[in-house]
Amino acid sequence: DGGITQSPKYLFRKEGQNVTLSCEQNLNHDAMYWYRQDPGQGLRLIYYSQIVNDFQKGDIAEGYSVSREKKESFPLTVTSAQKNPTAFYLCASQKASSSSYNEQFFGPGTRLTVL
Amino acid sequence: GDSVTQMEGPVTLSEEAFLTINCTYTATGYPSLFWYVQYPGEGLQLLLKATKADDKGSNKGFEATYRKETTSFHLEKGSVQVSDSAVYFCALSRDTGRRALTFGSGTRLQVQP
């Protein structure tokens, strides 16, 4: 089955630690996205990548970093510079060149809690 | 910039009631419009979409019509079920540029038996 996987499902971080959230897709999609969801709010864009080895900052990129070395993978690192990282993180992917090219598919999410 | 405004929840209905969740947007040009649904502890699933004015998206008994004159994309269902209880997000995206989704804040629907 094609889809997007995120791991881990739950992640706990101590103050001052960096943590990396995994996102993998086997849909052969070109574009990938990271969103952050806070309780009672919509999703906000952290970073996105439309092609391998290239990525762009979204609306709330401060304190986060990403890489896109492979088409299938788009890991997100939450650094110690992120002041309030406790949130639900969602990864999405999108095929750039189909008739439904702007439909995004989402992974199951990672819930990050700072202890 | 682009924005999406949804009615605040929670919306509490009895089973078989009629559902409307209002959504309006602000954007230049002709964005595509979406409704996504999120069940507790899960990611988002696409419910329906419309890519041009007057298009009607439909799926699983839900419908929404792209109204450019009122910049709206209201979600409707004629008869809700307990299993429809979830959070519903209205979103838009553009055909060019970053193509990321701009989301509304979400509306929680609770359907009681």
C-alpha cells in the first residue's frame, strides 16, 4: 500500500535537546511539507520541499531544520532554539504534475511533548 | 495574504440532523478549495475538493460548492451519523508558488445518538 509514514507516534524531549521526526512516503510524490498543529488551531506551515536537495521556509520555520536528500524522505529536526515545541506535527506530500496536483496526502502525525 | 475563516465549534448535533459548517476565504485569483477531516489522534484525510468556481465537491454524503461571488465553500450533509464526529478543516491552495495549504482553524463536530 502506498502512503506516508511518520515516526515516532509519540516523542518526549527534554529542554535543550534536539529531536528529529521522520517522514517517509512511497507515493513517488515530488513535494513534501511539514505542518504544526496546536490545540484548537489550524495547521501552520513549517518547511516545504518541491524537489530533492531543495527546501524552503514556511511561515514558522524558526527553531526547525529539514533536509531532502532523497525523494522519499523529509525529516524535520526540532532544535533547542524552538521555544515552544510541544505540538502535533504532520507531514504531507503532493504530486506536482497530475490533474489533482494540489491535493496533499497526510501522514498520521507525531505528537511531541517537552518535559 | 491568503486566509480561511471557519465557524467556531464545537457543533453539537443529534444523529440524522442537517449539518452546515461555514467557510469563507480571502485570496487573489482562483485558489483550489478543500475540506479535510481529522479523527482523534490521526492525520488529515481529504474529504472533498473543488478547483474552480461553481464546482461542487462531494464525498460520503458531504457536499460543498465553490462560490466565488461570496468567496465561500460551506460544508453540508443532509443526515449526520455518530461516526461523522471529528474535526473539519477548510483549506485553500494555489496553482503556483509553494502550493502549501492555508487552513482554517477547524470546527469540531460532535454527533450524539
